[in-house]
Amino acid sequence: MKHLNRRSILPKVVLALLVFFGITAGVQFNTGSKKEKNQFPLTLKFNLLQPLHANADEWGFVRQSATWARGNSLFMDDIIAGIQSNALLVLLASGNTITATNLRLGDGGGIFDVRLTLANSGNEFQPSSSVYTSTKIFSNYLELKVANTTDVALQFYWDDNPRLAGGDGALLIYNLARIAPSEWTAQATIESYVYMPDAVNDSTYSSLYPNQGLVQTYSWAGPLGTDSELGLHAQRGRVILEEMDNQTVFCFKTVVRLDKDANLFPTIPAFSSKALCQPGNTNDEYYKLAYSQKLTGNLNVTAKSGWEEGAVTYPATPATDTICGLTAINYGLFDMNGFVRDRVDSSAIPSDYVPATRVDGLYGRIGSTGKSGSGDGHSVKWDDTSKSTIDALDTVVNFKASEENVGSVIPVN
């Protein structure tokens, strides 16, 4: 195939991934929000967890949709706020285990066996994670299992204020196909970790990153869906989101590993089961994306991306900032209405957008252990996008053994 034709295809695939992971309108994790009480003590908005699906021509989908990552944050926020607003639930579950069986939960959700424990003191929950290396202690735990099975669909560990600087944060693990089998085919195990670094007292941040805010790290292992080659073969990846500069700037980066035999272009023989980079079918491929967004005005976004075969090069070079070494589409510009244009020179980025130098710094940490290195002062390595870490996610992103019941077991049905 001629290079000209290949170059015409490459931007469409990159745009599809941009749409898949989205351009967000920011992060929210407000545990003080109020919710109305429910007859059953828990309402779950599973639709917030749905990954984005769109083709390369649907930039309007970005404009009209919340991103997957923001949905995860809002989902956790909603659980915490809903529980805190239900005084009876808090009273019963504190130091005890509330259970329910064969219970249909959530919008489009399945039927579950449910367990909930709050304010567990003296025997707190200590789940492992792909993001931290030390023991983290959580006093609250929610578990959903597919009814009458041992198949865990969701586990949520948290303390009452995940925004506490230097605290243990919150850990959510789920499987979309188990949560809503009639809606989703994603068999991946997805781990979401929310954490507030201590930018004042932790030397990891205090000198170099004093404006560090809340971070969210999303990691997955397994297919994100069976309805597209992209979902089927993007079986490992990590998304990292940061609030910066007193919540006025939002930073995003991701590395997605694509199987080397992904059949992205079934109608083009030269690309058949060879992923994107040609001649293909030699090494797995890695899609890289970073963007910074202003959270004021028109929510303007400056983005940078690249695609490599067999590597996540660090430090990045001009050659690795391209798509398979052929063409570059940097920089991309977006606003609150969606895609504006791409292939914008750094000197031509308007002044009301995040400058290229900042996006270069964000993108430049891809492929490394990033700001948190091998672990910050609390042993959290939330910023690690090295190739070895991405490749090994299938060994560390998993459900935990079901926690033991605490105190009295209180059935609600």
C-alpha cells in the first residue's frame, strides 16, 4: 500500500481513540453533595461507568458525552453521597455487614447479592492495587456478586473523605459485563483509584509540583468490548487524570496497548490482522495521548498523541510523536463544542489555550514512572505509564478475595 493511502487512514484511527477515551469537562469528587433518600438504601448509576464508543467521524459524541473517567468519579461520588444521606443505613451498617440477595440494582443493572460494611474499626479492609505498594486501610466496603454465584461484579473500598491530602483515597474495581450483562460486553477488569497527594508535606511534590491536586488512575486488563476490533484488542491500558493549579487546569494522559493482530481495517488486505503499524503483526502497538484543559472559559483543550510499535519510548523523540513513524497530527485543539482542528504548530496555538510547553511536559512523562516515581511518600505510584507496567496489568488488576463479614450480619430482604 502506498504511504499516501496509509497516511489518509492513520488520523481516522487516532480520532477514534480520542473519541473512545474522550475530551472531558473536568473532574468532580464532591463528597458533600446531597441526595434524596431511597426506599432501598442504595441506588447505583451504572450508566456512568460505560466506556465511550464512536467511530472516527463522530466528534459530536465527544461534545455531547461525559467521559468514561469522569463517569467513574461521579459514580463513586454518588455512592458515598447516597450512603451519607441515609441515616438509617449508616446506623445499621456501621461496624456490621448489611446483606441482600437476588436484588436488581442500578439503571440497566443485573441481579446481585450485596454486602455493605461501614466504619469498620480495628479490622479494616486492606486491598492491594496496581497503583500503590504499601498497605492501604479502608473502613468502608461495598461488594456486588452476580446473584447465586461467586462471580464478583464490583468492589468499592473507601474512607469518608477520599480528598484528604495524603489519605488512602478510594479504590473501585468492576466488570461491566457482570454489572449489566444485557447492556455491555466488556469483560475487562477495571480498577479506578482516586487519591489526593500531599503537595505540602510530601517532598515528592512540595518542591517540583506544589500545585498538584487530586489524581485518578484507571487501569484495565481484558477486552473493553466485543462489538469492535478496538474494544476487543485494547486489552491493557491506563488512564491518568490530574487536577492542577487549584482546579483551574485538568491534565490527562493514557497509554493503550493494542494487540499486534488487531484487524482494524478488514476491507484492506494489506492491513488484515496487522493492527496499524506496517508491515505489522510483529509486536503489540501502543497508543499515547496527553492533553491539558482549562476549566474556565470555553474549556479549551490542547492535545498531543503518538503511536508506536513494540515500545513506549521515554524520553519521547520527534519520531515517536508520530503515528507509526509516518505522520504527526499534533497539536490538536478542542473547545466546549468539541474538535476545532489539528496539525497546529506550537507557535500557532491561541493564547486562550494551554500552551504547547505544558502539554509537552505532560506527554513527555509517558513511558516513565512519572511524578510519583517508584512511589511517593505514601508509596503511591499513580503516574506510572512505563511499558513494563502496562504489559503486566493483567497480573495485578483483579478482584480481591471477598472480605469477611464484620460484626452482626443484617439481611434486608
